[in-house]
Amino acid sequence: GQSSFGMLAQGIPGVCVVQYISANKGRGLFAARPITKGETIYTERPYISVQHVRNRTEAWTCGNCFRFLGTLHDQLAKTCQIFQMPLPPTPLPPSPSYTCPPSGLQPCFTSCGEMYCSEACRAEAWTSYHQLLCVGQIDTQAHPLFRFKEHAIDNNELFLLGAQVIARLACRYIASNGSENVIAMRDSLFSSFVHRPLWEVLGPECGYTARELQEMVRMSLSLLMGSFSLMVHMLPNKDPMPLAPLLDLDFYSNLLGMLELNDNAIGFDCPLEKYYKTIDTMGESERHIAQQILEPLLAKWNEHGEEQDGQVWVDATGEEDDDHEDGQDEDEDIDDVPDKPKPSFPNFEGFGSFPTTAMMNHSCVPNCIVNFLEDNFTAHVTALRDIMPGEEITHSYVEEHEPLEDRTEDLRVYGFTCDCQKCTTERAQPAP
């Protein structure tokens, strides 16, 4: 089972190992055996993950694993509902090239609005963290938990990820009936990863001063503490004191900084997009029906996207969206990974922390890519070329096809200047 984030970052036996590199670089992930181009090196579930807030209104997915919910017809109905369009009376004809794997529809036990693809996902989310973050039994918007989530949505989604970590640790303590050592759990989070307060990680480009970020973090923690104080009846012996180390400002600010430095984008296409890409494989009459049903929705979605283009969306980093590490899907070619075009239909967009993947260092000439081939939150780390035993496994934290100046600027949030072969060569070139 999953323990703490720090203790999970031990590599994959027989596949890859974590090794110390230097005081400057810290640790890295290295191949333990020969790896061939195109091979899936390993798969990994996130320790914690969230869907982007704006994406929740566009992509109807499981609240735990992020798999798209229901059948293709259910997804069509949901998209029609978003744009207040009537559901077409004619069903989508089957595609010879794509079959949407149906999922279940399991609401949260408290009917808070979260939906899950299976009973297993619902139970896993509830026992792991959701029982402490669920607003289903809250009957007033003045409740600290409701206000905490509202504050996170308005200011920084990273607070939602931080709260999930704290809730997971608290749920472990509750499940152990008080036998787990909270301080040991807390400290193990920082055992393997660089961390510093959030206001030291985010620079001025996030739009806030360090003092403003400090106040934002304090307010977030205050609301979270208020929420937890109302759940004392769930704690062993109804004693909240053992959880105090999880609600400490120093811990919370460093936790947020660690998550910011070690998060990874999660993204994959929705079933309607996958289906639409296959209409050319249908017979003429079936293709005509599919186009009649989907193209009005497609026009509405593209119109909606154009409206959003004029707005600046701030993601968990406090910067414009798409600044997280790579989260490509399976449609991207191993040999050539260009800038991903905007999807026709709303895909899934979120971010999370993957312990083993977080141990991978950056390179602008990476030898692997992180993608999501199962259309859920499971990361697949795939080799872009042959990798020899003992060679470091790297991926790109930024768009490696961007100019040197842009890559260097994007890497500033991680606190280092890249010295890979590509950057070294480009810096040595005379200015044009």
C-alpha cells in the first residue's frame, strides 16, 4: 500500500534506482537494466492529485482516478448539458476504430457532488482523504471547509493539493486508532525532496509579493485548521492535539513549496474526442450522422475556447496554465513531440505528485516522456531512445522545443539553471 510521499521514492527494483548525484543536483533516477526505445519503463499512480478547477466544469470524470464517467452517450449528454443544447434524438453510430470503455456512476456517500467510476474508487477516496474534505454534510457557506475551498479556488489550486496530503496523513492516523506517529509521517514527506516555503519558490512573475503569499498561506491554513477543529469527534479519544504537527505554518508552507517543485501535469483526451478522430473510418451514412450530432457541439466548444483565450488563467504555480511538467497523451509520437494542438473537445486537465517520477531530473534533451495511456491518473514513463544500465533517466520539466531564453526562464521556479548538452551548446553560440 501507499505510505508517505518521501518513503515511496525508492525507485523500482530491477528497473530503476534512486542515486545521489551531487550537492547541487541532489538525487536522480538511474536505469538498473538496458531499456529499449518505446518501452514503458514503469507505471505509477500519484500519491496525490487534483483536477484543475475550471476543468471540472468541462470534463466529467471520476473524483478519484479521473477516468471519464459513464458511456459515450452519457458523455454526449453531459456536453449538451454544459452548452444548454438538446440531446440529439439519434444515437451516435458505432465506430469501427474506437469503443468507449464504459464506467460506473457512483455518487459520494454524502451526495456532495463528487462522482466515481466504481465502488472501489469511491471507497478508496473516502477512506484515504475525502472523509475529511467532503462538503456534502455542510449546510452553510460560512463553514471553514467551504471557505477554505473557495479561498483555494480564488487564489491558488495548490492549497487543494496540500489539504489532500494533510487529510491523507490524518486519515492514516485515524485508521491506526492513534498508533501512527504523526511527526514521523510528517517528516518523512521531506526526506527525499527539495522543499522550501511557497513564497520562496514562486517568484514575482506569479503576481504576488512574498508578503502577500505569506498572508495567503496563513489564511488558507487558518481555514483548514478551523475545518479540522470541527471534526474532533472522528479522532481517537476525540483528542486533536496529535494532529497539531500537520497544521503548523512552517510545515504547511514547506509542503506547498515541495508540491510546487515536484508536481506533474496529468492530461488525456475525452471519449468524444477519441470517437471524433475516427469518423473517417466509418461508412458514409454513419459518418454523416456522427458529423450532424457532433459538429454543432464542436462549434460551441470552439466558441467557448475562443472566449477563454482572452482570459488569463492562473494555475497551481500562480502562472499561466501549461507550466507544469509534461503530461502528454498516447497520440504523441515518440520520435517527435511537437507543441500539442488544442483539443477539439474538452480533455482532462489536472496535476499531481508522483514519488518515483519526481525523482527524475530535468533535461532539455530527455530520454523519456511521461504520458497517460490508460485514460486515468496512472502515469506511463516511456523511453524516447535506448537507455543503458547506469544512465540517468530524465524528462523535461518545460517545453524543450522553446528557445533557450524561454526554457531558462521557465526553469527558474525550480531553482536551477539547466546545464544539459543542448543548453551548454546553445549558450556557447554567438548572439545573432
